[in-house]
Amino acid sequence: MAESRNLTAAVHQEEDWYVAQCLEVDVASQGRTIEEALANLAEAVGLYLDEVDDPARHVSSTPLVTSFALPAA
């Protein structure tokens, strides 16, 4: 990946770990803190994009991230 780019991550906690998933590239990583999970994700996405033939083809546009209400059962 030749140019700097901002990507989007969704982070959730699973027991003692934070799991971070890149929404534009199908890559996830984890860490003991949110900061560590994001740093590990940035490294993983960078390594992934360094290995693919056409990195731009593997980065989708940023999806719309929103919330919705679920009616009570």
C-alpha cells in the first residue's frame, strides 16, 4: 500500500481480548487493549495488502455504519 489511507475498524470484546476487524478489507486481529488490537490490525492489514497482486482491488469502499432499533420481544 503505497499511500497513507484511513480505514475503519469495528472493535468488540471477547472475554479478556479486544477483536478489531477492518471493514474495508477482510482482515481481523486482536489485543489485550483496544489500542493494541488496532495496532495489530494495522500491521495485519498492511502485511496482507503487501502480499496481494493488486492491493486497491482488495480494499472496498467504506460501508455505511449505523445503528437500528430492535423491538422488544
